[in-house]
Amino acid sequence: MSADDKGLRTAGMALWAVGFVFVILCFLLYFELLEFARASHKSALLRELWPEADPDAFAQSHWLWAAPLVVFSGALAVMLGRLVAGFAAGLRWRPFALGMTRSMLPGLHYQRWLPRDDTNLPGRYARLLWGGPVGTLLLLVATIGGFAWATAAGHALWRDVLCLLSAGAAFWAAGQIFPDAHKGLPNTGWLIASLSRRGARAKRFCALALLAGQHAQGAGPAGWDTALVVQALSPSDGTTHEVEALLVAAMHHTAINEPARAREVLGRAMLHKTLLGKHGVRKVEEMLSHLPQPE
């Protein structure tokens, strides 16, 4: 395990711990508020506005409408952070990119953010990916600060909502930073560590990014740089990036009339049916059926 991996794992676990602390606080605040509602039964304002209201339901209502804010605020922080970081890194954004492999796989970073040139691509894509963690960490700092203010000021409603948002922001940040490629699906932390090491995975990522740029400029599979296609085929690590590279190589070799090579890489892709999914497997089988049979 590299130093980058260890540092990201440590930071991720620390953020998970922060998130669990705020979850415990949420439970404590929830039951405290519920007990208060039972003790006071109905406030004068509640009795006037809604005579038949259930005080227990009233006590819980803001937890219900605050829960979707956790998802929305975290996703917004990641999106805005990555948007700012991507433009700062000199990358070009394609908001509705279909990708080179006709959407057989989920949208990958290098299909939406294209390089304008090949200068320091690993560093620039690492900066792009750091935008998500930085955005969620800023959200976490803001929500913890708001929670402290609301607690000191005695604003129970904002205290509870900001406590829940702090827990969500901590989990969002941990999920962005902790490196993991479970079931072949690399997350942001895994990609940051790979790009920071500048090894074979970083070279594959950058090769696919440059090929995506060629595709976006109108070059068909026959016009893609063969050296980049070959570079993208290493390493073999069972991730979506490997499968994407195999499909790109199959399209390129088919277009330049190298059916044997295309059949080989499609065979390797079929070893990852789980990542391909049913639609992807059907597309690969269709590509194989259009190749001439070996003599």
C-alpha cells in the first residue's frame, strides 16, 4: 500500500468517525425532542393551528424533510467542487457526453472532462477529482459551524437539521476520499491515489482521456491513435476502466481491419460480464457476430 493510499484511508476513516458521532447526536436530539413533545403534550401554537395534531408526529416532521437535504447538499457540493476544479485544471466539460463505447458502461470522468492538450494530465485530472472531496469538506465545515451556532443560540430546529447535515457531509466526504474499487467500480479516492502514483493506471486513464478527446473532435474509431489504444490496455485489474479500454480497442481494431485482435480483446471483455451488464454483454456479442470467422 502506497503512502497516498494510507493517507487517504486514514482521512476517510477519520471522516467516517465524525459522521458516526453526528449520527449518535442526531439520535440523542431526536429522542430528547420526542420526550419534550410528550411531556408538554401540545403547545399553544400547535393547539391553535392544528387541534388534532399528534405531538409525536410534529416532533419528528423536520427530520423527515431534512433527510433529502443530506443527499441534495452532498451531491451539489461534489458537483460544484468538481466544476470549479475542472475549469481550474484547464479541462473542457462535456455535460451530455455519450462516451466512446456508446454508453455500455456508466459515464466515466474522462468522457465528461476532456483535455485540451497532454501537458501533465495525471496532475490535472487529480486536481479535477480533488474537487469533490474539497467541496464536501467545505460543506462539512460550514454545517458543523452552523450546528455550533444553532446550539449556542438555542435554535432547536436549525440545530437538529444542521446536525443531520453534518453527519451526511462527513459520510459524503469519507466516501469521496477513502480509496476503494469494490466489484470493479473505482471511486474518487481510488482514482486520486492511482493518478498520484503516475503508474500504469494513470497512463491508462490519460490514454483514454486523449482518445475521448479525439472522439469528441469527430475522429472515428479508425482515426484513433493506435499507440494510445495499446497503452490503455494495461494493467489488467478488473475495473470498469479496463473494460472500457478493451471495448475501445475492439472498436479501433475492427475499424482498421484487424479482426483477430478485435476478437481477442472482446474475449477479454466478456470475462467481466458483471461490469458490462446485460446491455453491454449483448453489444459485445453483436460486435463478435459481425467479425469474420477465423480460418
